[in-house]
Amino acid sequence: DYFFIHADWSQRRRQSCTLKWVIFLPTTVSSAACNSDNPDRLHNTFGPTFMFTTSLATDQDALERVGGKGRSLSKMVREGFNVPAGFIVTADAYRRFVADNQLQTEVVKSALPRLKDGYPAFEQSSEIIRDLILQSPMNDALIAAVKLAYRDLATGNGDDAPVAVRSSANAEDLPVLSFAGQQETYLNMRGEDAVVEAVKNCWASLWTCLLYTSDAADEG
């Protein structure tokens, strides 16, 4: 899964807002080597092919790295469309976070449903996995990468420029399918620490239980 961070001028989640910057997060992130548009400015180093963060103008826009929203917006930016400024926290970052905290085995084990009235229920599994993520630390390189990308984004707009942090999941916006609202969006995040915290909260929200219904099913 991926996340995207945008600048945002809203005060509350349900108010209308004009976006200027956004941060997108795919939950399968890389330990970014550098911003692809500025190879001399390292956003973090873990290996030659890993990226924790990248700009929206990146051409490293594989679906499994930057997610559906990130990929679509990246293509729009490169084609010259007027897109709000932002950066992507890649899926490499999420994978690194999971590996650093050895979460994979525990997540898989905890994802098993419980039976409730004879039917599988995932509410308890969801709560356990989200708590695992929220209680696990992000490594220093990842934190530094997110803070540096935010700092670059906010340049000229104060140290606490407001941004929106939202998902760009690789199974959210597909060429022929869309599953909107799978993860939480955090608006009006101000300051480096708040943005880092919102990134982790967005990752954790990947494991929130959701129920999708259709109008046809409701009417039936």
C-alpha cells in the first residue's frame, strides 16, 4: 500500500478544502535512495533500487511501488497537468517498516477471522494488527526521509505548512476497478512530527474492517 502527502488548507475532515500539497502513501514502500528528480538530494539510503519517498514527477511509477493514485498523478504531472504539489511515501517504506519490526508473521497469524454467530468476523483481527503497527517504531532513516520530503514541500510556506496525508493503495484505483475509501485520510497535518505520525496512522488504517454494500443490494 502507498501513501500520498498533499498540502491542504482545510480545518476539518468534512469541510470542503482547496488542496495545494498532498502526501500519498503506498503501503508497500521502498527505502528510497533519492528523489528521482534531484539525484543529488538524498531522501534516504538503503540500497540502489529502494526509495522511501519520491516526488510526484517521478518516472519510477510502478503500481506496486507508488499505488494507483500516485501512479495516475505522476503521469498527469509529467504530461503537464496542473496537479497540487506533493510527494509519495513508497511501498518500499512500508515493507521496510514491516521487516524492521518483524511484523509479517504476526500480521498473517492475526489476520485469521474469529467466528461470530457462525460467520467469520474480522473486527478483532483488525484491532490487533492496527495496534501492532501503531506500537512499532519507524526507523531513523525512514523518519528522516519523510521529514526531508515534507520540508522540501513546505519551503517558502512556513515550518508547519498544512498537508493532507492519504492512501494510494495498489488495489484502490485500478484500470478497471476502484475501491475508494479503503484507508483513512488525515487533513491539515502541520509540522514534521505530525506528518510522520499521520503516515503510520494511515498504514495502520489499511487493516480497518470495512463493509461495502451496493444500492441494488440495499433495495433488495
